[in-house]
Amino acid sequence: MRGLRGKSGAPFHAMQTLRGDRASRVRIAQGIALAIPSFALVLLAAEGALRAYHAVKLARWTEQLPPLSERALVPSDDPLLGFEFNPGWRKDGFSINSRGMPDRERALEKPEGVVRIAFVGDSLSANFGYVDRDEIYLNVLEAALARIAPGGTRVECLNFGVNGYGILQSLQVARTRALAFEPDAIVAQLFLNDPYASDTEYGQTTPRPVLRLADFLFLRLRPERFYAYSYVERLHDEAGWANVRAGLTGFAEIARSGVPVWIVLFPYLHPDAYGAWSFGDLHDRYRGYAEERGLAFLDLRPVFERAGLLDAPAPDPQHPDARGHAVAAEAILAWLRSRGALDRWHLLDPGAEPRRGSADRPGVENSLSSQAVRTRP
């Protein structure tokens, strides 16, 4: 006996199955159509909550700030700076001198027989809270230069660094403060977060994330990659690169006025930075922009690589430890020697015997980093 058939001639049970499949697909499509708006509302609610959280966090942070007299950073009268160190402030072994420098007291007028190198930059130079003062690269360099200087010659490495400054703030400090000390040269210390000043209680200038929720998930899924993106890559947008070019142009103008300006770029301390993340391309652009403007450029990445400082993630990828500072100091010393600066400043006396501990002895630059390691508590 033949089974039942529909008008099309197909078996009746097959037609029922087909109608059931269609109905199932319709229900799935209807479910998806209903779920999409609900999911979008959830995402919007999460985004709104995160934005509100950050706004409240910033407001509470601002409200809980101590009085100005107790802050390390205070508002600046110079709108191009925004903020600056609080003259005379001191805490936990860190102090600001009467001129607002993270340095010992320095006379404005340059004494006779003194060679002065002014350093402008950010927290890598100021180093508030990172390494001891005598371990900061420019102070290690000053000590090394003092050991090779002939009698009667003194070297001063003046520290004008300020935590959180970007390249435009460093340029303004060079123009309005460092030049007043009659330096024989200016070193502009840069890092890959310098297109903008860091966000502080006195202003937020860095590019905002498009979606707070995306940042929230990125941070929790890949924290090391998130910090590299947030503190380096995000800052190199079109406006960020314009700031870099403007800053280097300003330093070139100072150099043309008669005071040599040298650019020193510190690396990001993570093994993936110059592999998978391609930060080397950023270094190349900094070098290119500097050399286009006639500025001498020292990239510290190769010497940090040779010293093994990029072999493993550092606890703080932006701030080297005492050994990193010593490596930077020895590289700058060798660079100054190769450029003839030590001869021009009469810091090398060819007729004199090297003093004990002199950085003029073969291999002494390599000893700087080992000394820093031995003296580190």
C-alpha cells in the first residue's frame, strides 16, 4: 500500500519535516533578531557604566588631592607646561631644589672652568620614585666625566626632567629655563610616550579610547599588550606625530642659535616591543625626523639589547633599573667621545695620566653598569 502523498507528489512525512525545518529556522532568526538589540543594550549599558566610573574616579582623585604645598607637581604659570615640580618639595629621599629642578642646588650663573650639560625630559630623567638619585643616568654620567676631567675643570649635568612631560613641554623647559644656565649642550631625553604629556590632575591631553569597554576587556585579556598599546601606539596618531615634529623643530632652532642639542631615545623594555609589536619602526621615524632637522640622534635600543635588558619583560617597561641607567650613561659617554665633544670641552688631557677609576681607561664604560649592580641594595 502506497504512503500518503501531498499535491507535489512528495511523501507526506517529508513535507512535514520540511515545514518543521522552516519553522525552526524562522524561530532561530526571530530569536537572533530579538537578541541583537538586547545584546546591544547590554554593551551600551556596560560602556556607560565604565565611562561613569572613570569620570567619578577622576573627580574623587581631584577632590582628595593634598594642599598645593604638599604636592610634588603643581600648576604652572606657563600654559605651555601645564604643571611643574614644586620648588623646595621633598619626600622619602626625593627633593626639588629652589629652582624647581629634581637636582641639588645649582647656581644660575655658570662658574669659571665649568662644563654644563642640561638634560630635559620626563620621568626617565627626573626619576621621582624609581631609582636613587646617584643612580640616575645623567648623574652617573656626571660622575664619570668628573673622573676624566683635568684638574681645574668641573662638569655639571643639570637635571630639568619632570615626570609626565611630553616633547613639547621638554622643549619649553629648554627654551625658558635650561638656556638661562648657559649650558654648553642640551640633551633632550625622549621616550616613546612623549608625543603627549601624561594625564594628570591638571589636564588630560592623551587620545581618549573610542570604547572604554574595549579597553576594559583588552586590559584583562592581554595586559602587557594593552599597556604597550595604551602608553605607546595610541599616542602616535596624526596629532601625536605632529607634536614630535614640532618639538624636534624647536630643538633644531635652539641648536642653530649656537647651543648643541642632542636627542637621546630610550627603548621600551619588553622583548616583543621590537619583534611582534614593531616598535623599531617608531624609533626609525624619530631618527628620521631628528636627522632631517640636523639634530644628532642617539638610539639607546641597540646598547640595551646588547646588555640583555630587552631579553625579558621588565617590571616597569618604561623605567630602567640602576643597571639600565648605567648602561645609558656609558653609551652617552662613548657617544660624546666619538663626536669629539670631550676634546672640545677640554675634558681629555692627553698629557695627563688617567686618574684611578677614570672613565678614560679602556673598558671603563663597561664597568659602570657592573658598579651600579654591586651598589644596588
